[in-house]
Amino acid sequence: MRFEDLEAFLVVSEHGNLHRAADTLGMTQSGLSKTLARLESEAGMPLFERTPRGLVPTSVGKTLLAHARRISLAATDLRNELAEQRLARAGTVRLGAIPYLVPSLLSPLLAQFFVSRPLAVFSIETHLSARLMAMLQNGDADLILAARPASVPEDIGWLPLGPLTMQIVCRSGHPRRDRFRTLADLTEERWAVPASSLYLRQWLEERFTSVGLPPPRVAVESTASPVAFGELLRHSDLLGIMPPRILRQAEGQGLQAIAGPGMSWQHELAVLWRAGGYLSPICQDFRDAVVKWCEEMEI
């Protein structure tokens, strides 16, 4: 199979529409149809089926899609490695990080890193950990700084950065704050929490279900960082979760940690990368700098 045919197949799979895919690829629709016909001839079976939602991969198409993505990532790795050899020690780091680590880790570390690597270029995206892991596995990031999942995928390498403490919080003037002594005292409260697909939400719910309590009653959920709920928590009786360090900063003003058993817990932070992918020298240097920084400094 031709590499360019597989690349075209990936674009069609992404768009589910021949016309849009052809525009993206800069080729005619008839030319793209011939490309797909050639792939289907080599596969010996149809790769797409037409549905009201557009072109959807068949079971054979899904198999080809998985392999095509791996081939595309490998080709990207090859191009990156060759480019890195041309650029010597200059290069770009595509970095993903949870928002919490930008002021506490990334900003001071980058200032230090640029002293020895003045030609380095960083492209940084901030998301919560689950989204960052998807970016890494899809080849959209070289390194991510995130909460380590309970089970790290086999294709991902990682090094620990230390613990992140999370604390259940409420506004300082919450009318029932003095009654909050155990998790059972919180079961009737309503919460502003991360979305159910995110690690932080799953870990919060495990605090309750592990002691036989129902999960928190959700009033607001979002894929944003829990820190983004600060203003909402300050002006409502909702409960939320925050790193204790935030409570000492402007974002946590007017909020207070709820003390008691089970009200705080820790998660391991990690720097993660694709174990089988190409990691440029500058990415390796920055990864090592992150680990060294976290060994010496509190995050």
C-alpha cells in the first residue's frame, strides 16, 4: 500500500465526507475516489459504508485505520528526528500540562531552561489529564505533565514528579461548615466538580463509594480545571475540590478547606511520553529538567 494512500484514507476517516476530505488534501473528489478504490482493491473488502452521518469505516476499515495511524505517527517521528539532526540542539517541544502546573512549575522552569537552550521553542497546551493523555497517544504532544492514571498504557513511558494534594473546600461563610466532619456529612450537599470522564472526578467519587456512600450530588460539572470554580464557590453553598496551595493564592480567596478524615488525598503527578515514539534531544533534556526541578522544589 502507498503511504500517500493511507494518509488520504486517514483524512477521509476524519471528515466522513469525500468532498471535505478532497478539499483538505488539495485534490479532486474523483482522484480521491480512485485512491480509495485502490486501497479497497488491495484490502479485498469495502473500507467504508455510507450512512446518514456520512462515510463510516467498516470493520476492515477500522483495522486499516488503526494501522494507518501507527504508520503516520512513525512517519512523523522519522521526519522529526531528521529535522532535529539538521537543527542540532535547537528544536520545538510540544508540551501539554494541567493548568495547575503552569505557574508553579512551567514558568520558573522555562526561565531557567532558556539560559542553556536559548533557541528552544515551546508549544504549550493546557488541559486536564485525560485530554492530555489522548493528545499524547494521538501524537499531538511530545511530553505531558499530568496526573498519572491508575493504569499507565503499555505504549507510554513515565517518570514520577511527586504528589498533588486535593482538598474538599467550601466558602468561608458556608452556613453548614461547622457540621462537616466526615464524608457522610457531605452527602446531601451539592457540588461543582470536574466532568465524569476526568480523573479528578473519578478519584473524588471513589472517596465516597469506597466507604459505602453515594457519589457527590452534582450541580455543575465541567472539563475546566477545578480552580476555575473558585468564583462560583465563593458566591454559593456548593462544595468543590482544590489543591491546598491555591487556597493561599488569589484564586482561593474566600475559600476554606474542610478538615476531617477523607477530606484530602494525593495523586501522583508524572511526566509522560510515547515509549515507542521518537523523543528529540531537546525533549529529553526538558523531561530530565522537569524531573530534577521537582526533586528539588515543591510543586
